[in-house]
Amino acid sequence: MKMNRFSWITICLLALAITIVSCSDDDPDPTPPQQGGDNPDNPDAGGEEPGDLFVLSHSVFGTDVNTSYVTTVTDLDNTSVEFETSDLSQFVEFSGVGTVHALPEQKVAYYYSGEDATVTELLFADDNTVSLGREVSFAGLGVTNANFGSKLHVANDKAFVFSRQTSELIVWNPEDMSIIESKPLGITVPAGDNLIQGDFFTVDGKAVLITGLVDENFLARRQGVNVTVIDIATNNVDSTTTDDRTTFMSSSAIDANGNRYFGPNDNTSGQHFLTPDDSAKPVILRMLAGQTSFDPDWSYDPTDDLGSVLWGCCTQGADGNIFIQSFPEDGEGVAEVQQNFEFGAFPFDWYDFDTSGPSVSTANTNAKGIPFGGAIPAGGEGYLVIWDDVNSRLLRTTAPGGPQDGIAKVPGFIYNIVKVR
């Protein structure tokens, strides 16, 4: 099944970061299933705790209809999910596109619908099956779909959602499934442009959100990247600033010194390659450890070192290693590319990024391909999604000795992974 342009844009928007067709009773039991040995209704259940459980949210794209799945797996390495042969009890199906988010190890997760601006609680039994719990809607805040933007769960009773539609921060409480408040981010979006989201992370009691501007077709990248700093305790937006040295950056990674480095994906570098007069040139910026603003004295453009403007950064490796991906400008198929999203299917080579230089060198890995976003943290490891137009495969970026490719295969595009226990 060949992807249409709309589906690729949907992937990029949700991965940068992501209609319930069935729901529970009007007043479902909000308590997650109890573990064996602690259930008063089943004293013989045994005292052994169930093993690890990971939840994947992945979407299958059709010509007219998109379908999303919440799938449970006990081991991310060497996993193959196939609808035809796998146990159907490990899937929950939703219409449209959505993503799952939660704090790790809490035995509960939350599905953000990409259709109707709702969030649904997901509960997990000891046998790894999923049931639907309570629901909260963001429609009353002027959000008509859950392509909210970035999500960040900071506590059991607090989560932040960035609304692309309203340029606001939504604060809600996952414990009682209620909206706390919404606040403007202080970002001006010119007529005809769109606001898109990058990383959303915490630094010493602050939440930091990275955003940028693109044109109405989500193609041309505008000059400038926004940094919004939010006080987690008060929900106040402390500041929003713009750095004009680069354009929108989709992901980041942390080196051995705790410094965080930010860079673009192939969509951004590819669009600059195709239309350099209309789309800003990306560079890599950094935030020093403990800081919430970019280092004004440091930037790095790896184009000359790589010999190509087609590159993406930054991917988290083990022990503070960081990777960059690149593809030759005269490589096979480049001359035929018409839209930036087509670069995603190319076998990008991987490079070690020495942040002390800075410099790049060929990485010791069998990895090929370019990620849509940064590595997804799950169970103390980092996992990267590589997409082949039909299926996703997972690449463990933190594997000893270098990234390990081909450890899992899942239908559709994987938007997120959460370790629920």
C-alpha cells in the first residue's frame, strides 16, 4: 500500500513528537486491575507479580480510512506483531490516528484520539489484555482533534498537552480525568503558517517545549525555532523565545556531559534541499546541562563534514553517544524526489557525532534509514522507528556496541511505546 501525502504529513506531525470506536460503561471502575495475590476476590491468585509489559500505539493507513491499535507485548526485542497470527486479545482497535502516553511503570496509560480531541484511560490485566476506562474531552477548549502536538506527563495527577490549533498549553489531571486549565504560550502564528511541535521535556522543575513554523502545506520550514519554558508546579508559562540561527528541530539527544543537542529530521533537511530559497537551512544547537535556553555561543552545521545537506539529528545512543544520519545528494533516487517526505524511504547511513569536536565519523552499526523523530525511551532503552511505507521496524539505539536493527516488526507506523509495568 503506497502512502498518500496526507498520511505522511500526519505521521510527521504526530511523530514529532501523536475516534474511539468503542468505550466502557458510562461510569466505569477507575481502579486498575489488581495484581495477583492482592485481589481480595481471588485469594488463590498467587503472589507472583506479572512480568514486563510494553504498550505500542501504531496506526495503519488506508486510502479512505485510518485505523489505530494499542498492542501489548512482553518483550520489545525479537518481537513480531502480525494481525493474522497474533492473539487478538493483545490489540485494542480505534478509528483514526492516535497515540498512547503515560508515566512509565504505572500500570495505566492514556490514548489520545486523533479524531475527536478525547483521551481514554487504558487499564491492563495480569494476562496483558487491555480494557477501556474513563474518558475526558478537550473539545470545550476549542480543540477539534487530538493532533494536539506534544504531550508530557509530569506526575500521576498532571499532564501537559500542547495544542497546535490554539497555541495553548492544556493542563489536565489523569488521576480524576479532568481538565485543570489552559494557558497561551505567547507564540504568534502568521496567517497562512502552521505551528508544529518538537521535543517536550523536563529540566529541574521546568517543562521545555520546542516548536517551529511551517507553511500552510507543512512543507517550507520558516527561519527560527521557539523555546517555551513552563513552571511545572504553577503551570505558568515563564517565557517563550525564538532563536533565529536555525529552523524547526524535531528531536534531541543528551551527551555524556548532560548537554542536550537538537537537530532536524529528513523532512526539514530534505525541504531545504528541494527549495533552498523557501525553506530555512537547519543547523544543530545545544542546551548546556541544567539550562532551558540554547547556548548562544555554539552551533554546528555538519553538511561539509558529511558531504551532503541531506542529514538528520539527533538520535540517542548508549552512554551519551549521539548519532547523525545522512544520504548523498547524488545518491540513487534523489534526482527523482518531488516531495520531502519521500526521503524517509532512503537507506540513510549512520554517523557518530562527537560533540567535543564537533565532528562526525562512520558509526559501527548495521542500522540503515532515517527516523521521523528522536529515540523513544522505554524500559531504560532507546528505540527508534524505521518506516518502510507499510510496516515499522524497531531499532534499539542503546544496544551495547552500537544500534541494533530489526529487533521488532509491527504493522503500520509506531507512534509511541510505554512500559506500563
